[in-house]
Amino acid sequence: MSQKSYPNLSKLPEFPFPVHLSAGTEECAQKIAERFERAYGFLRTALAFEAQICILVLAPEQRDGQTRNWPNGCALRRILKRSAF
């Protein structure tokens, strides 16, 4: 997977996968990345497979522009809207 640049987003550096985020979503992004890191570690061990992933945590005003051409972006957007983070 090629590493895409997101010039309008910040990045959380402490994770083994890219985590890009909008301003104002820092706490939510941290929680999502920590939760994903635990799940990813478990699945990587259980399946003996290491997927290349990138997490985007977007503010509402940036969602459509960043995920317009991503089928999974729409599903992720719906999940995050209902999330209790």
C-alpha cells in the first residue's frame, strides 16, 4: 500500500501504522488508534497476516472531501458517527 499524503491533517506518531486526524479530533483519534492497535495485534497473531492500514479520523467538515471515492470510507463514517468515543 502506498503512503498517501494528507496535507490538511495532523499525524499521531506513536503507532505502528499511520493515523491521520483533523484538528479537534485528537482525543477521539487516540482512543480509536489504541483500540485498533490491540485488535490489530491480536488478529496479526491469530491469522499470521500483517495488513497495511491507515486510519483517518476526520472532523465532519472534512469527511466528504477525504472519503468521496472510498466505498469503505462511507461505512467507516457511519460507524464513527454512532461511536461513543
